[in-house]
Amino acid sequence: MLPGAAPSTLFFYGGGMLEGTTTARGRWGEQLGVAYLETLGYEVVLRNFYCPGGEIDLIAMESGVLVFVEIRARESSLFGDPLETIGAEKQRRIVASARYFLQEVGGGPGASRFDALGILLRDPPQFTLVKEAFEA
């Protein structure tokens, strides 16, 4: 069984679709995304930060910069790229959540940025990373 998967949830690749709930597929996509970003040198600070009014999938350090990452996964690009689903309202909520994090938890005096990672859940998965995807 995959980490984080409910016992009744099945995932498989090989040209087939992922089975399970949308939430379970989303969690699996986030796990793939975190593992991918770690191979690029991102150091996980916190996963799934929730606060009033928003949520951030991943907070990490990369080359001395605090990075707030939105991870989006889809099974296909038939209805558009996963990154296209990060609209203006979602960006506002991520920015507000990042401000909350910096105010309540602290992030130091250093720089920060917003990255976005799109994943097509294929075999093998295809990753598209956009650094500085949007601004505060």
C-alpha cells in the first residue's frame, strides 16, 4: 500500500486511471510532488499548513529562500494543464495563508516566493515546476 493511502483505496499506473477518491488522489499527487521537489533540493519545513481562510500544500526552503508551494495533480490534460486550475482567488488565499504563517509562526527576515507544481499522473508522472509562479 502507498503511504497515506486508505486501505480501501487503490492506485495504479500503466496507462490506467487512478482509483480512489479525489481527495486520496490529491494526497497521492502531493506526496509525489514533495518527493520530486526534494530531489531538486527543496527542504520540507511543513506540509498542509491550514489557517483561517486558507491552506498551503507545502512550505519549504530552497537555496535559502522560504518557498510556499501549491501542488496540483490531474490524471490527464484533456481539460487543461493542472497549473491552469490555480486561479486568482486561489492565489489570493495562498498569499493570505503565507502572510498568516509569517506573522504567527515566523519565517525569518529572508526572502520568500510562491512556486507552483503541476503533475500529470501518468506512468511515469510528468512534473512542471514554475518558480515565482505569482507574487504577493
